[in-house]
Amino acid sequence: MAIIAHLDMDAFYVSVELQRHPELRGKPVIVAGSSPRAVVTTASYEARRYGVASATPAAHAQRLCPQAIRIAPDFSAYRAVSARIMEILRRHVELVEVVGLDEAYLDLSGMLAPRANMARVAGDIHEQTGLECSFGIGPNKLIAKLASDCEKPRGRVMLTREAALERFAGAPARLLPGIGPKTAQRLEALDIRTVGQLGSVPPGELTTRFGPALGRLLHRRARLEDASPVSSERPVVSRSSETTFPTNVSDLALLEATIRRLSDELARSLRDEGLRARTVGVKVRLDDFTTVTRARTEPAPIQGSDGLASTAVELLRSYGPPRPVRLVGVRASSLASAEAASVPEEDQLSLPLRP
Ligand code: TTP
Ligand code: MG
């Protein structure tokens, strides 16, 4: 019987900021850029009471909660704290799958007192970083994830599958990963709104309406079944850095300068994480929201800012945006650790990959 935990930091970016600005504790705080089109990355729980959430446009957030204090994001600080948290997790549990800066799955199978042990892990994180987290424990990743989210902040929820089915029966079906707004809408048209309702639809009916793959997935999700293992060998897929201009830009020189600045930023984060990229891409969003991406894979891995910038600028020039540009981004993918990049190909397979 598998026992899996999902741990997720509470209001992560804001909490990191509050440690540097303790005078702001208890106040509505948002972490967001200052451009007129910036969005909120995190809102403190005080600000969430006013309806401010992740992805709320910052300008709208200021209207919802005029007294909210805005702090500009400092991603390298969040990455540094994240690395310390993941290190603590690995000290306690052998098998840790990092899925984002502030969340991870832990395989606790065979552990006698999983909840008490996770409480100790959370206590260690708090002691060493000053930050609070929530965790959920269940027989699979799906239930662990739902459990970690359902009593935030400082949630400590352990559920069997039966208890989880009962607890989430009335929850909206889109709470389940894999059910996006479109699928949720199609389900609603069939009068299926909750996890419980979806779970009681015979699987055959779902496959008839949604096709075999999605139909089966929907049924399994609603029954809270998930066989995916916790795996620490999740190679980092990509890193990117992008920016939305305050007003649309047609000037190619300004676009190129921005690409260089973003390449700089990206190079710094690759260096912090000890990664090199073989594929460099650019993303351009035009004023009519057309989004175009172009990428090229280089024969040798790149880490430095100049290497990233020269490929990215070439890609931008060869595309030649036909309309004013709203957003540009630079992306690095086909990532490998900087050490692995200098090791002959056949030896790389045996190197442990760490996200
Ligand atoms: P989450 O864990 O989704 O959110 P959170 O930690 O801020 O709050 P909660 O207590 O509900 O877990 O995301 C982790 C961090 O990722 C978050 O602090 C900021 C960042 N983030 C964004 O930049 N944009 C987004 O849309 C979301 C959801 C998160
Ligand atoms: Mg979080």
C-alpha cells in the first residue's frame, strides 16, 4: 500500500518577502511587478480576503484592495529558499519529487507514523526557514495533492481513498487535475458539476462522449485513482524569462535590447541551478494576441548570457514581427546539469538528475 505526501508552502513568495519585511505581517501584501499590465504572483491570506488571487491583474488587485502593499518579485530569493526547503525534505525522506519551487511529493510507503513524521518535516522547515507549509497524505499523488490544498494554511490532512471520495464528492469537478475550463464546461452541459456526480457516471458513457482516452481519465480522476509513482528523476524541462511591455513596441532595436536583458536574467538563473541549455527559443506575442514561438537547438550546450542572446536575437530577426509586440520571452530547454554537459554522452545516463 502506497503512502504519499504532498507538501506545498503557504503563500510562498509573500511569505519569503515577509521575513525580510516583518513589519508587514498581518497586512494585505501582494507580490507583483510594477508594469501597468503586471499580474499578482502571490497574495497574502489577508489580501485574498478581498478577492485578490494569483494571476489577478495587479491594477485590478489595487482596486479590490487599495491598502494592499505591493512588493516586486525577487525570483532568485525564492529559488534560494526553495533549494533549502527541498534539501530539508531530502534529509527526511529518500524519494522526493520536486514539482515546483514550493511543492513536492514524498514517498512515505512503509512508514509507520506518516502524519507524525510529516509534522516533524514541517516543523523543521519552519525552524530553519521561518516558513509555514501545508501537507496532505493519501494512498496516491492525486489524493495527497487535494488533501494538502483543502485546509490551507498550515493544513495537515491525511485521507484514505474512501474518506477522500466522501470529502470531495461535492467539490467542483474542475478541482481535479486534467479537467480544465473547457472540459468542465462540456461536463456542465451534461449536468455533471461535482466530483461525486462525475464519479457515478458509468465509464462507458464517458468514453462514448469524450473518447476512450479522456473518458477513462475522467472516470479515474473522479474515482480518485492515480497510479503514477513518485519519481525523483524528473529532468527539468525548461526555464524561461519573459516580459510584457507597458505599451506595445515596434522598434526592433528595443525588442533586441529586451531580448538581451531577458537572456541575461535567464543565464543567471541557469547558472544558479547549474544548468546548461541546448535549445534556445523566443516567444513573441503581437498586439492582436497572436503568439509565435521559434526555437533552435545548438550542437553544444549554452549557459552564458551572450550565447543565449545571440541565438535569441537571430531567431527574433528571422521572424521579423509583422505587428507591434506586446510581450517577448526567451526560453532555454534541452537542459542538462553543467557537470553532465561536459561528460561523454554514454556516461550521462548514470548521473543522478536533480530538478
Ligand atoms: P502556489 O502554491 O499555487 O500558491 P502560494 O504558495 O502562493 O499559496 P498557497 O498557500 O495557496 O499555496 O504557488 C507557489 C508560488 O508560485 C506562488 O507563491 C507564486 C507563484 N505563482 C505565480 O507566480 N503565478 C501563479 O499563477 C501561481 C498560481 C503561483
Ligand atoms: Mg503554495
